[in-house]
Amino acid sequence: MMTTLIVIIIVSIGLAAMYYSAKYIPEKSWKGNLPPLSDSEKMLMKGLEEHIFVLAEDIGERHVWKYRKLVETADYIERVFGKTGFEVKTQEYLVEDKRVKNLEVEIGGVSASEEIIVIGAHYDTVEDCPGANDNASGIAALLEMACLMSGSRPSRTLRFVAFVNEEPPFFQTTGMGSVVYARQARVKGEKIVAMFALETIGCYSDKEGSQSFPSPLLRFFYPTTGNFIAFVTNFRSRRLLRQSLTSFRRHVSFPSQGLAGPGGLPGIDWSDHWSFWEEDYPAIMITDTAPYRYPYYHTPRDTPDKIQFEKMTRVVAGLSRMVEDLAGIRPD
């Protein structure tokens, strides 16, 4: 009995530390009605919709065992980047006797080019899943954010990277695209000052009880209505969490929550940011919390009609302004 009590006390203290490390942010999460979309945000929403329908409906399930579809997806991403005017770099490697690749475009920094901000998302799916939310939503955001910032002159270098093989069985193995990328960056001595993994960002609900948690104690610290975007990281990246979430809240009227916690908390390391943690780079996952909110996670029903495009658009617009802020892009 005493052992159980000690465990409960330790867990409670840890969760409280997570909460307060994230909550010590000047700006508060948005509450109340959302303002109308601006004309530019309506255009952004159109682009997001187009990408998600192509990836999840026209192409569909995409992974090494549906290799043609995986290649078709990479080709689509490369074409979209190219149309925006970027030169696309590829990082190729072999998995299961198949040649797979990460795709990267870059906007060079002007005054602090050695400092790199990586915005990433994975383009593969699990088997038997069209992957509208996981993770066509992240790739759509990646493509549109790159487009919005093309032609800008950031102080820091910006990289937009589409990663392959995030899903099982490659997750957290040497076959994972972001593992390959982050390890090479460390070998090259690159100074990545921030990495943002865009992971499953299309599901929002105003229904009470729509949000669940990996630990029941978290409901004492966070909303049980799943209408927010979450910034999730480990304790080592809590400074980046405060900086980025403060910026996001300053630039967009949309509910947001932050969590810095131990790597052992279920879900906290479920994306490409983990690969950057492993190389001691600060990294954050930006997510709608996936299976803790989205009932179609990793199922055949993860289709475009499940995406709340208007709310996703607000999130992507806010993330774009946040990245511009951190990169030192001056507004026109």
C-alpha cells in the first residue's frame, strides 16, 4: 500500500512539473469564438484540401509494401516543391531492398545561416490506411508553409523536410527516414536550433469528453474538449516549447496547449521529433494528439472527409507565423 502511494505521489509531482514547465508562458490559450477566415487563409485552406485529397484519396495507402504508391507520393511532393521554385534535395537509402528517400528544400539564412530550423512531416502510412490525418495533414501543412515562406529572407536557415518510413515497423529504427536525416546532420556538425514535427493535425472537436490522455491524471491539468492543437516535447526542449508556443499564441486566435514531459509517457515520442532528441537537438511534435482524440487513427476510415479543414487552416496559418518569428523573417 505504501509503495503504491509513493508511486502515485511521484507520478503526480512529475505531471505537475510537466504542466507548469509548459504553462509558464505569458500568453494564454485562446478562448471564445473563432474569427472569420481571411482571404489569404481561405486560399491556404484550398491548398491544404487539394494536397490531402491527392495523397489520401488519389494515391491512398503508401509504404514500402505499396512501393509504387510510396514513389508516387514522393514524386508528388517533389513536383509541388518544384512548382514553388525550390530546388529539391533527396537523401536516398535502402530498406527492404527498396530505394526510399527523404526530400528537403531550404531557404538560406541571411545573418545567422549556421542556425537551422527544420520543419518536418512524414509521408508514409501504416498498412490498410489511406492516411488523411496521419499524415497527409502534416505533409499538406509542410508544403503550404514552404510555399508561404518561399522568397523570404530569414535570418536563420529554414529547411522543410518530408520524411519517409516513420510508421511501424520502421519507427525508432535505423530504417526510419528522420533517424537517417538527424544522424547525418549530427555527423556533419549542423547546428539545428529547432525541429518541428507536423504530426496528425486535422482533427478537432468542441464536444466535452472528446479528449483523452495517456495518463488519467493529465485531465486535471489539460482540457477534456479536443478543440486545441498540442505542442509536445521532453524536458530538455522546454525552452523551445515556451518560445514557440508563446509566438503561436501571439499570432493566432486558436486554442493551444503545451506539454513538456518524460520520454516514457505514452505518445510523447510518437513522431519524427524523437529522432532529433536522440541526436540532442531540441524538437517538438505539433499534433491534434492522434489516438487520444481521433477515432480513425491507423484505420481504413482515416479519409479526407474526417478532416476539419477550417480549423486545420487556422493552425497552419499560426504555425507559419510562428516559424517566421523564430526564423527572423520580417513582415512586409
